[in-house]
Amino acid sequence: MLGDERLERGPEVHVFGIRHLSPGGAYHLLSFLDEVQPTAVLVEGPSDASGYIRQLTARGVVPPIAILAYTDRLPVRTLLYPYADYSPEYQAFRWAERNEAHAAFIDLPSTPALALYDLRNRRDRSREEGDAAAGRDDEDYSSYVRRQRAPYDKLAELSGEPDYEAYWERQFEHRTEKDAYRQAISEFSVRMRELTEPEEWSYAPEEAAYNDIREAYMRRKIAETIEAGHRPERIVVVTGAHHAAALTLRLPAMTDKELKGLPRTTTKLTLMPYSYYKLSSQSGYGAGNQAPAYFDLFWQCLRQDDLSRLPSLYLSKVASRLREQGTFRSTASLIEGVRLAEALAALHDGSRPTWKDLRDAAVVCLGYGELSVVAEALARTDIGTAIGRLPEGVSQTPVQDDMNRELKRLKLEKYKTAVAATLELDLRENRRVKSEEAAFIDLHRSVFLHRLELLGIAFARKQRVQQQSASWAESWVLQWTPEAEIQAVESTLKGETVELAAAFVLKERLESCLELAEASRLIRLACDCELTALMEQARSVLQALAVESGSFEQIAAAAYELSVFIRYGSVRRVDTAPLVPLLEQLFLRGCLLLNDAAACNDDAAHGMAQAMQRMHLIAQDDHEAVDDALWLAKLHELAERDDRNALLSGLAFAVLLERGELPDERVAREVSRRLSPGIPADVGAGWFEGLSMRNRYALLSRLALWEQLDAYIGSLEPQAFQRSLVFLRRAFGSFEPREKAAVAEMMGDLWGAGADVVGARLQQPLSEEEIRMLDELNQFDFGDL
């Protein structure tokens, strides 16, 4: 057992405080390590990840990268530890590898860390719920945040900096004198803990306790390293600045009993590529690194011992980005920008320009005072699009490995970037190539991308394509993000490969499916993902739901999905013949339910109208498989009935008119009956709205219909006319401009005014009186409607 007495003896270890993602910290740490030549380098981080350190520094690894700890059960909870090339921790590991020193993480393992994280979150929620129940708002928490930030904001104010980030860069990152960084952070840690802790933790005792536990555990790991044979003076501890003052052997370490008493959860660890965008504060993870690409440039200059080149390099990159956008700036503008940045820095005791100084100089000298001119160029220069890379053989989860293999097999690796790219797929066989794999590569790509989409891995997003190519073409937008990598890791809990995980998700959705339309979509999804073993289960689910369903809209939606799949399934090389009887069954039930379902109110009528349109498409496209005659008979019945929703009766009449099922005398009689003065204005206008939902050119060719409509409107009393106009206006609102012009010209001929005159009158601006009348129409009181 580790005791307090042991920790009080002997010399102290070397504690090097840093800020995560600090190029200055990495630069000074490497110099310090070269001077001390430690036999052990201990770094703040999850101690159960020490086995991954060699893989972090393996050949072929390109930062930024991250260690991801995640729970091995749903819902997945994660902790992330990202590193850039200029992270002091990453450079410490590389130094240890080069010098054959022992390297290890010394912070809490992920198992208690995630358990404590959950515990803190639950207590935070309980406190928030208690505050809400007591009628308290978030003022206490806001006050806590203000108190926590106050010393940092005060430092920035006293130093004349715009914010704390600028203060930190000027006072720490730019200090190149030997030992200046380490000594300044050591003093900074002591003073800031004195200033912040007494009040900082009064509102959040869990946060204080969590930090105490972490620091006690890190002291324990330091003591264990000493007991393992490393002399304290040959040990360097790399930790965040806040903890630097607490990692002294004079303070007690965590005992065996305390360690055993920590809560735990089961976790797993993996490595993953990361991105500069995610490191930036704009994506929610700042860590003092609002501009990762800028600090990478800062790091390169430090390594060359030439930090004075940073202003000219930075502004040159901004100018280069502007040039890519078609905006050119002269060399003189660049020179003036550098001079301005140096002049701004000279106002702060002659120091070098900071990132904020350089941005201000870019806005003035390259944007001519307008941020909008250089905003995109600044974002690309500050944040960048760099993405890390892990070579094969580096430890990852099975799904990550499988995903990377599939990306390589399908030649999609080039799309694994932070910049969105469009991928057009043609699912048809390419007969110009020799191998079957190459002939159907786009089809295989489609299957893979559909599986990722099913798993919720946000690498691929499907786009709409033109209707004429919808059967064989797909368009995808591909963009890699760290979130997509995390989602891939989470999918490991569902299966060891992308295919198995997708099958697990689809099976879960089938088992919980309660709607016909969803069941039909799952059949298509099983086909899209090439999960043929689940297609039969999906068909059984759909058939069972179809027997019980009495919803015309649900049945129509399911039948339409099935119809499209049957027609185009051959593109995906799937046998759809077993689904034809099911389509026949669904279509028959839809026909039989039509007239009863049409007895609905106006709110439900538009959903019914869409379902009728789908049923009619099935009748036209699959007329050999379904009972088209029965469908037409049911439309005739609905078109003649007065006790059904008028819009739906009008739509049924329009479909029959389009199919050539109605002679002229029947059309004239029905229009006269539906648009007679005895029919309520809203009912007559609603019927015409339904009639106008189908082929407008078929309507425009029926002169008798427009004569009857003209006579009907002319017969209405003023109040009824106004009611009718509200509904007719809605019906004509969906007409295209050329269709409205055709109606106007036809009415001009009917009235004897001439098509040209009416057309010209229609193009004239509205008078004030007409505008007033329209305003009254918009505010029309429908009374009992």
C-alpha cells in the first residue's frame, strides 16, 4: 500500500505545466526533456490508454488524432483526448520513443472517469430540477461562471488585451527564453488556484471533488513510478497548468482503499483520426486553440527557431486564399499588413504580433477595413481542413477497420476529407470494363453508403436526383467528420462489421415497426443495403400489418413504395417477383377502402388526395399486376357521390377525365350540377380545386367546363361570391403563370373582349381599390366553416 510518509521523502519530480494544444508548451517541453534526460515521462491522460502510446507515435500516423474512451453498452457515452502535432503531450511521447524512455498516462482510467462523469451529470440535473421546483432560475450558475472567469478576464483587461486568449499567447506562447514558459506556468498555477478555488467550487462541489480525485490519483501514479525504480529527479510529469501546483510529493496520494471505492463502468478504448475544424472553438472544443492551423504554422516557425517569419507567412497564406477566390492583393499590401501587425504588437512592450494582431492587420490591409472581404480566407488560414490519418495495423474497433477496408476497396478513400464532395452513382452495369467488381462498383458503393446512412454514420448524405434518372442514379454528398468516426465506434456495439451492424439496426426497426408505409420502406431499405436475409422478414411484417390496417393513406403509401421497388428492383439485381402478390393485396384493400375514407373533413382531404394520386400511379404503372378496372369503378362511384368530401370527388372526376372515361355530355352535366347556385359556394369551389389537381391541359381543352364555371360565378350573390372566391383563389394559386394566362385568354374569348385585351389587362399593376379588396379577402370571416 502506498503511504503518505513515502511521498514526503526525497527530491521532487519535475512537473512541467502546459496548456493543451500549446505549440509554445511543446517547444519548451522538448528543450526541457533534452536537458533533464528523464527515464520516465508521465502525461496527464487516461492511465488505461498507456498501451496506445506506441501506436500514437507509430510510422504513418498523421495528427490530429484522438484517443476515444466509450462505454460498451447503449446509450454510448464517450470521453475524447485529442492531440495535434504541436500538442505537448504528443511531442513528449515522440521524445520518449526516440530516447527509449518509459512513457505513460497517469490520470484516472476511463472506467472511473466516465462513471464519475455520469454521476456529476446526474447531480447537476437533480440540482437544476430542484432549482426549477423551487422557482429559482439559472442566476446562481451564471454567477458561478462569471466568478470563475473573472480573474482571467481581469488579466486580459489589465494587460490591455481583447480577451484571455490573446493574453495567453503574448505572455506564454511567444516566450522563447530558456525555462521562461515552465517557470511562468508554475507560478501562474499557484496564483490562479489561490484566486479561483475558494469561490469557484462553492456552487459546483462535484467539480472540486472530481479534480481532487484526479490529482490524488496522479500523485499515486507518480509514486508508483518512483517505486518501480525511476529516480524522482529523472521523472518529468506533463500536466495541464491548473494541476501543476498540486502534483507535488508533499501532498497525499490516493490509497488502495480510496481507489477501490471509486465508481466504475465498463469501457473500451480506440484511436481515431481527428480534424483541425473539430479542434477549433467554432466546433465546440476550444482548449485554448481557436485557430489550429495558425498554431500549426506557429509550431513550424518555432521548430525552425524563426518566429519572426510568422507574420509574413500568415498574411501570405491569407492573400493566397483570397487569390483562390479571385481577389488579388499586391505585395505592398502584404508588407503594410506585416508592418501594421508589428506596430500593434509594439504597443504591448515590443512583443511579437499575436493571432488577433495579425487578423486585425489582415482586415485593414487585405480587406480594406471590411471583415466580410477576408472572412473566408481567414477561416481557412486559421482553422484549416487538415484531417489526421491512422495506418493499417493501428488499433481501432472492428467497425472502423471494416469501414476503412471498404473505403479502400470501393475507391472512396479520397472522399475522407473535411471538405464536402459530391459523388454521382450510376447503378447500371458498366459493360466497358472486364471484371464484375468494376462493372458494378457504383452499385457496391451505393450499398455501402446506404448501410452507413442506416447506422447513422454521418459520412454520407443522399441527395435528390432528377425524376427521369431516379431508377438508376444516386447522388451523395460525402464529408468526413470526427463525429462520423465516433458514430462508427458506437456501431461496434451492434456488430463487428458495417454489414452486421446495419443488419442489427434494420432488424430492430422491423421488430418495432407498427405502420404499413414504414414496413414498405424497410423492404426497400433492406434491398438498398443488400440485406436479403431480412427482406423476407420485412415482407412478413408488411403482410401482417396490411391485414389489420384500415387506413387508406397508410395502404396507399405502402403500396406505392412496394410498386416503385418492384419496378426498379432489377437495377439492384434483386428478384422482386415474390412481392407482386403483396402489391395486389394492398392495392385491392386500397380500392375497397377509398369511398369510406373519402368521408373526411377538409384538413384530412389533402392527405387523402396525395394517397389517391399514389394509387392512380400504381394503376397506371403496374396495370398488368393490379386490378385497374376495379380502381376506375371506385373512382366513378366517388365522383358521383355528394356525401363525400367535395375536393376528393373533384379529384376522382379529374382522374376519370384524364383517362378519357367521361363523354362530353357527362362532363357538362356534372359541372353544371356541382357548380349550380344551389350548392354552397365552398363546396362547389372545393370540387373545382380537386378537379384542378390533375392534368391542367385536359381542363383547358374543355370549353364547356369554363363556360359553366363562368355562369356559376356570375349567378352568385355577393356574400356567396366572396366565399367562393376564397376557395377558387386557392385552387388557381397552384396554376403556373402560363396556365393562368391561358385561362384568362380563353375567358376573354368567352366574354367577347378578346384574348389580347384580357391578357394585357391581366399584366397591369393592381389599383389601390383592387389591393384593398384583396386585403379584405385575406381577412375573410368564414363564420361557421
